[in-house]
Amino acid sequence: MSSIVASPHEPPQQSSMTSIDSPSNPLTSLLHNSLILSYTVVYLPTPSILSLASTSRSLYSLIYELHPRTIFRRLELHSASPLPHPDLERFSEHKCNVLRTKRLLSFVTTLILDSVVDLRIATLREILLNDFYNVRILSVRGEYDIYFDENFLLILHCLICPSRPDRTPKLKGLYYFTRPSQLERYQLPSSRETPTDAPRYSHLPEGVTTTPGSYLGRSTITAHASEDTPTWTSGYGSLFKPDLLSSTSCVRTMEACQGLIAFDAVLCHHGPGSKDRPLVANISLGPEGCQICHSAPEKPLVFGQSPSHELPLLTPPPLFASTVKAAQTLSPGENPTFYARCDMCMRDRWCASCNAWWCENCYTPLSQRPASAPQTDIKVHMGLCVQKCLVGELYSGAGEGGMWG
């Protein structure tokens, strides 16, 4: 690793020039095309880029002098990163000193720090509040403690304070709620058969540049994800654990950031007492609506029609653009219409198995009925719809060796 760290400080010496430096070399000629370069570099880990720069003078010039804004636009560090030290501060001891020396970190507009080990609040404070950085899309998803969450929300409040400078905050999109484990399905099937420095999105379908939405920067691999994996626009169901749903400071931060910073979740205004205190929606109910009226008291959210500030950012984070528009652009196979609600308002009215649900206008759960009301016509029990999934669960366990056998 030492050669990777040291060599990018200076261009390779004349004696180290190889056939790659030849003007007629097809690789060099190909990468000098800015369009091809922009669609290639996002699949290369940062260590590989730095290693590539140390192989020849022409590639060094290409990376550090001719196209640094394109090459270092996206920086991705996460738990599966091939870096020896995945957290940003330790990474800076090995790699960021090179980037800082050449002021290349100022070109980073998409920064992925998912499940980074020992990610420190001081690091995020520097990135978001220091005018040197220009991060537009930030992802800090993972299991962090309450101290981290509360202090990170304070940083967001500093970003949007009324006394902030003009044209700020620079940050426009934040991935914070959905879990990075949702993206593991885009890695190659077996890590044992894959080099340790394989790019995270290394098997895109063919025709990336001709697929609808790819020109805006959203990867098209979402359509090829497992149907069992819920998202806002496909699969449906609970997207993440409601860890932060009861956090007043989290909800207030999202309300304060409305129209300034977009999140990968939206607020739910339909639970008990939600008019005074909304919660974070974590369930995507799809486009069908209530099982009885096929609608809901609220209007559905529609990508392409609903205001941008009312829509969540879509996973995975955009590859080729650092904009909210790119992060809210659908991939083929995704449905633009969906209802979003929280666990609280869907308690005893949503089936976690088949995603069927009943709205407030059509059904009152048993737990919310007065004692004098009829105790029949129960739609959901123990998180399953009575008519279909609960009955099926009981029957499946009734045979020999089954749960009830």
C-alpha cells in the first residue's frame, strides 16, 4: 500500500514511462473522452484510481490535471470498502493527504459514508460546514448511537440557520434513514469469487446510457433488484426499522429542512396526534390504496407530479449526477405512485406479509373501538390479515411436524 500512497504525490519519472504513455494507446485515447470517462470512473474504487495514476505520466495527467473534477466527483467509503481503514479520518492518513494536497476533495459532490467504522461528528462537521467542501449528496446510513444522531441533527440545523450565507446550504440530499444493507444485493453474488477491490456496482445491465433515467445519473440496477427487497417504488413494505420515528428532534429537523435538504424518507401525518407531531414514514404501501375504497384520506405521492420536497430520495444514491432530481428519477420497473406511512398509524390495519391495508375511513381496528362496539369484522391480527395470511399461517403449521401439529 505504501507505493499507492506515496507515488501519486509526484508524477511517474520519465524512466517509468510505459506503452500506456503512447498517444496511440487505445486505453489512454478512450479515457480522454470525457463522456466515457465519466461513465467508467464511478465503478473504480478510490485506491484503484490512485494506483492507476502511478502507472504512467499520461494517466497521472489525465487523473490529476485534465479531469479531476470528473474523476473525484464521487467518493465512496463504506463497510465493504477495500480500504485498509474505512473511516474517513484514518483514510486521510493514507489517501486524503494526497487528495488534500492537490485540493481534489473540493471536487467531491457525492460522498458515501455508509456504515463507516468510527465515523466522527467532527469529520461530518468539517465536511458540511467548511466552505472548502462542495458535497451535494451525502449518505451516512448505518447503525450509529444516539450521541451521533443527536449531534448530527445539530449540524443540519446549523446548515439551515436563518443567518446562513447566500447559496447555502450546499448539501441538497441526505441518505440517513434507509439501511445500506439494501444495497448489498448489487454486489457480485459471491465475495469468494470476487476480487477484494471489485466496485460496488460492478454488474450493471447492458445499455446503461440508453436506459431511461441513466442520463440523469440514477443507476438502472434498481429494476433488477430482488422483489423481496422493499423500496419506496417497488417491493413495498417496511423499508427500515422505526428507530428514529419517535425522535422529536429528528422530525423537527426534517420539517426545518423542507425545501432545502431532501431526505431518503418523508414525514407521516396520519397517526394518532400526528397533526401536532408527525412521525417518519417507514412503510411503502404501493399504489393500490385501501383494500375497500382503493384510495386513502390523503393523496398518494407521485414521482414526476408531487412537489420534489414531498418525495423521498431513491436508493441507491445516484452514480452520475449529484442532484436531487437524479436521486428522485425512477428506473425501469419502478412504479411512480405510492402511499407512505409510519408504523404508528398502520398498527392493526396493515398486513406485513401481503402489504394489504385498510384506511381510517373504512376500518377501525379492534384496539381503537369502544367497548360497546361490535367486536367482529377484524381485518388484521398479530400483523397479518385475517382473511388470507393469518389463515394461511395457521394451516401451514397444522400438519405433522408443523407449528400446531
